[in-house]
Amino acid sequence: MTRDLAKTVTFALLHFSVAFAVAYLLTGSVPVATGLAIIEPMVNTVAFFFHERAWRAFEAREPAPARTRLR
């Protein structure tokens, strides 16, 4: 779980930076860009955390690939 949390936090920081830059370029407003950059990545970060957990659960249930023997 710590690895998932670390990935989530670094993703959140990256996402905040990108969201702020895009929102600022579109609006020219620091307050609006800040608001958008806080709200949208927070929601997306929570979704990403559960997305990673779902993939881990899916991979755990997937059977190991069959080995083929070359002749």
C-alpha cells in the first residue's frame, strides 16, 4: 500500500502543476487556475488510486501464462 500511496502523491503533484498551467493559460487568472488546479486533480487522484488498486487485484487473479517449449 505504501508504493500505491507514494505513486498517488507524486501523480497528484504532477497533475496539480499541469492543471494549473493549462487553467492559467486558458483563463489568465491565478485564482481561477488555482481553484481548478486544486479541485480537478484531487478528484482525479482519488480515482487514480482506486484504478491502481483495481489493476493490482485484476493482475492477481490472472493465471500465469503457460510456458511453451521450443523443439
